[in-house]
Amino acid sequence: MNSLDWAVLIGYFGVMVAIGVWSHKRVDDVSDYFTAGGKMPWWLSGISHHMSGYSAVMFTGYAAIAYTYGITSYVTWSFPIAIGIAIGARLFAPRLNRVRSRLHVASPLEYLKNRYNLPTQQALAWSGVLLKIVDVGAKWAAIATLLSVFTGASLNTGILVTGAVTAVYCTVGGLWADALTELGQFVIQFVAGIAMLVAVMAELGGFSSLWTVWDEPKLAGHAEPLAGPYMMVFLIAYLFIKTFEYNGGMWNQAQRYMATDTAKSAQRSGVLSAVLWLVWPLVLFFPMWVAPLIIETDVPADSYALMAEQLLPHGLLGLVIVGFFSHTMAMCSSDANAIAAVVTRDIMPAVSRRVREWDTRAGLLAARWTTLLFLGLSMAIATQVNSPFFGDIITVVIKWVAGLMGPIAIPLMLGLLPWFRKSGPTAALLGWGVGLVAFWLVNYPISWNVEGGVPLQYQVSVPLVVSLVLYVMVGWIKPEATPERDEVLSRINSDGPSGAGGSEAGPVPTPAATAD
């Protein structure tokens, strides 16, 4: 990097902070802070939904998979995400929007008190918050790794810089700041991604390289859709996992659906995000697939960064680096906002009576401080991501998050659907608890006693299958449908008039702790 690249990077950070300060004017209460007051345009929600699913892991962990195995990185990652979001645009997006507009809540988990009971809500909230601290920590570490490749800065310095800038704009401006910065980040990513694609094609002989490079010996096997540990079982498991995760199972994408004005707008935003996931990653992945023809490295995770340094002129190199930052900051800021919503709306009211008596100003102040606390904890975890306990970055993101997400997300997402009305708190808690135990058993004691370890596809799929089967079966064996729970489902699943359970968006009330 030279002075021009640094100018681009510093300018980007300045714009992000400015957007946060501007968005501050649009935040008057927790509804504005966590769900944009239900006033976000569907197209902005869709772009924000798409961008909040990326991070620098795309350019480190998945770059390593692409460098090693080729197009399987697309087939087993962004393609199933696109399909999953397309399914969710119809199944989950409208219902999550009605959770806000009909039940007047600001957190994706707030409705669970009435759909199940308070213990169920608390179990999902606490476990999800702890998992997200690790998940976001891995993403801070990924962007810090890239920064160290370009600048020589230490891992901890990179974590501190990116975390501090993100903390300013997302804490001040809430979800509005997240969405508007993600729009700017999408534009930057588009220019940077096209620049990298053109540079790589020029290096390999022009536009025809898109189809002529696949016979090169260094790319042997790179055209296989499934390779290495990423085979059919992994693909199917990942499709199920990402259908839950990217439609709200890990909360930040749920907020994008909740932020639109109507259920129809939420559905349109989901369709837009699905299309972007289907098309745009192809542009980003092609340089990664053909990287072995351009550079050689013993650290595949560094391949994209090294290639950018070699091929791009200064200025454009700075823009690509900004693109790396934009991915991670988009996802981490959206996660921080979602976690703050869950902590302040779901966990704290259940712990303290004083919280339930907060006025608007106190609630908003608590939301901002909670956001800062989450960012600080995740940054601290980031310094330990490459320790023996956590494993490397891609292990944390794929195994821990994919494996643990199912047990946490299944009660939240399937609880929205009328077909599972019989599944109550017993089904939800058993599915959650046994799923977490299954993750531990498969990944550690059982894996330690299997030669070569349990294959990755089973490490991530078994917990989800266990949770799903228990959630459904226990619901049939011990049905817990009640008129109150049926009323919640009626409000979420009906487009009828307000008298039938619906209503226009109104102010979000102070949360109240209730128990079954």
C-alpha cells in the first residue's frame, strides 16, 4: 500500500462515520434503532440483507477453499444461500415483518415469550448471544489477517481499528446507519469486484479465460462442483442450515425483513437478496478459482490478497482493501445491532424489574451501550480465534456457527409457521438442548475416537437433524397448542384486517417479562 491506497481507506472510514452521525437524526426510540421504525424501502432492505451476510471470511477462508478445490466454494456456499433465501422470501420474510407490525416488538426473539414461554426465549437468547460473540470474533480476525497482509499491521491492531470505526457508526445510527453504510459498501464492493475480475482476465489472456483456463494442470479438479470434504451430504446440510440462518435464524437478517413497511415489501427484499447471492459471488469467486495460475502460496487464505497486490495499481488496490473492510463491517455491525436488540429487549427485562420500567431515553441509551459491549467482547475473542481451542478462522465459521445455529434457530423459525402449532416449549427446549449436546458429542468425544475424525458434513448436519426431528416429534407426542399461542400464530400468518389480529405499526412498548 502507498499513500493513495491509505487515502482511499481513511476516506472510506470517514464516510462510514459520517453516515452514522447523519443516521443519528432518524433514531428517536428503540423501534428506530433496531427496526428502522418499519420505514425502510424494500430495495434498501434487500441490499442490506445481502451485504450483512458477507464478511472478510469470503476473502480468506473461502478464498482458501476456492484456491484448493475450485468451484465447489460457490456450489456449497453462495448457491445454497441463494436458494435458501428464495425459499425464505416466501415462508419467513412476510411473517417476520408481521411480528413487528402486528405484535409491536423490536427484537426477533421478543415474540417467543408468548409463542412458547419465558424459559424458552431465554435459552435461545443466551446461547445465541454467546455463539455470535465467537462468530463475529472470527470475522474481526479475518479482516485483521487481510490488513496484516497489506500493511504488516499486527492482528490486534487490525481488530482494534476496524472494530472502533464500526462501533462509532452502528452505535450512533442503529439499523438506519447499518443499512445506509451497507448500501455504500455494496457500491464499493461492485467497483472493486469488477476491477479485480478484469485484472485477472487480462492477466490470463482476456475475456475468453472464463472458459479456456479449466484445462490447465494447476486447476485440475477445480471444475468439479463437489470436492474434498464438501460433498453432497455437506451441500444438503448447508442448504438447510443457511435457509434457517439467512432468513432470520441468526437474527440480523430477520431485522431487515422486520424493517420494511409491509409483509409484501419484506418478501420483495428477500427475492432481491436471493438474486444477488446467486449472481454476484460468481464475479468475486472467479479470481479465487484461477489464483493458482497467477500466484503460488503455502497459505491459501492469503491468495486473494496476494493476487490483488500483484495485479492492481495503487488506488484500485486501496478500493479492493476497502471492499474487504466493507464486507466485515457490514456483517459485524448488523450482528451487533441484532444482539443489542435481544439483550435489551429479551434478556435484561427478564433479569431486572427496573429494566421493564425504563423510559424511551433509558432504553435507547441501554441499546447503544449494549452494542458497544458486544463489539468489545467479540473483538477480545478475535484475538484468540487462531488458538488451539477455537481452531483457525474457517473452522470457527463453518463448524461452530453452522453446527450450533440449527438448534438455536429451529424453534425461532419454525415457530412462525402454523404447521408446527403443536410444538410448544417442551419441543423447543428439547430440540435446542439435545441439539447442542449432539454438536459437542459429534465434534469432540466421538470425533476423537474415530480414525481421521468425523467428516465435516456430519459435524455440521447432525445437530440440526437432531434438533429438527425432536422439535417435530415431541410436538406430535406432547402437543402444547393453546388459544393464546394460536392467537400469536394467527397474527403472524394472517394478512387480514387489524380486527383479526393485525394492526398497523405502532410504538414499541416497554418489554415485560412473562412466564408460562
